[in-house]
Amino acid sequence: MVADNQDILRIRPVETSHIADLIRIAEETNLSHWSAQSYLDEMKNPDSVMLRLEAGNNSTIGFVVGRLVPAGVIEIVTDAEIYNIAISESEQRNGLGQLLIDAFTEACREKKVANIWLEVRESNYQAIAFYEKNGFDRVQTRQYFYENPREHALLMKLTLKKESA
């Protein structure tokens, strides 16, 4: 079990050679489908944040994909969105998701991001509890946001820096 030997874990940028691993992990964890081309296109975006959790044998055991997005018109503010975050099924419940969310949050802090946003299936109680433990607040419900199965999404937000009054 990788989690028992945390010193061999590394957070690395995603490279094209890792896309098959991302697709495999996404499929086994029932994330919304992204094609290899979708990941390639995201990699080309300069505002993309794509990180992978690598075990000592260089295998990918988790990843997070998100993007910095402009959030203000009058004030220049940058927010970020998490599109996908997952840990390989065999490595779940070992605290490894925390490593990914911490790395993504740190990358956002370095870029002076004000808020991180994400959507999560309304029925994914485990993920919702994880996000709330990490300071995300429920903002609203997006009706029938997901397909297969059709389901509402919770929009959640983590405030990294307080807006000036």
C-alpha cells in the first residue's frame, strides 16, 4: 500500500505520457468522461493547473485538473475551478486526496487566486464532506447538471483571500 510510505509520493505536473493513467483513474472513479483530446487541449491552456500524484515506481495514483479563470470586470480578480480530482480506487481512504487538494490550493495561492470553485454530484456525500473539511462552502444547487445518471450538482467555493470592502 503506497499510503504507508508517504515519503515516496510526489506531486508532479501532468505530461502527455500520463493521459492514459488519468483516463483509467477517471473511469474507475466514475468521473465525468474526458477524452484524451480533452486532456491534451487542457494541457495547452496556459491557465490550466494539472497535477498528478506519483508513487515511488513512477505510477500515477491520482490527479487534479483545474484552471485559473478571470472573475472580475471592474476589479481584476482571478478565481480557479477544479474540474476533476481523483485517487485510484486501490489507494482511496489513505489521505492521498488531501495531498492533491493541498497542492492545487498552494498553486492557486502562488497565483494570487481569490476563490476556488467546484461542482460535485449531490449524492457524493463522501466528496462533499471532504470538500467541507477543506473549507469549501455550499453556494447553490445546479439542477440536472450531470448526466449518466442525471443528477443535480452542488456548487462549492473555497475563499482563499477576502475581497476588500
